Amino acid sequence: MSAAAVLFMGAVAALPAQAARAGAVPICPTVVGLCTWPEPNAEGGARMLQRPEPRLVPVVRSAKNQTSRKWCLYPKPSYGGEPFVLHPAFYTPGLGLEARSARPCPDPQPKPRPSPKQVRPAGPR
């Protein structure tokens, strides 16, 4: 049986090559991170992300989120473009894009407080 390798903090873990087919959840080490694959349906060599990656080589086409945060996968390097958001504990067999960068989604920015209404003082102009 062949095996795919996952790089994880300097260590390599072998994964069975029978990765998920459509409709099945792929095999991914039970560690906190984002499992990614370069092909749809968890095909190709698996890779585990735990930190922001401004440049993904190869691109990511399927992923499984094993973290407690949403992950944003972007179509352009350096977090450019509209991200695909992958929620915690979710798997997507196809992103619908080729992700070229990824990071935990930024926390939402607080909405700015509305400024008090400004009125021009009455008087001579």
C-alpha cells in the first residue's frame, strides 16, 4: 500500500493513500490544524497548516478544518481576493477555487460608532 506524507512541525506522518472519495471524509491526523490537498476530493499529498501561509505551493483545492477557528483560503497570494471560509470541523471536497494563501480568518472588526449628527450653525454666510 502506498502512503502520502504529511509534514507536521518537522515530523512526517504517513497517511494511507486511500484518501476520501466524493462523499467520504478524508483521513487526516487527529491534530489541531487545517489538512489541505492539492486536488479535489482529498487527492494528492496531504499537508497540515497551523499558521498563516501567505503563499501556498502547490495550491490547495480541498481541505478539512480540525481547529476551533474559521480558516480563510484565498485565491491570490498574500491573502488577496475574496476568501473561501471553512468552518471548524468541516471538510470540503472542492473549494471552487485554487487557494494560493490561507490563514485563520481575522476576527471581525468592531463596527464604528456612528458619529454624532453634525449641523452647520445658523448665521451669516
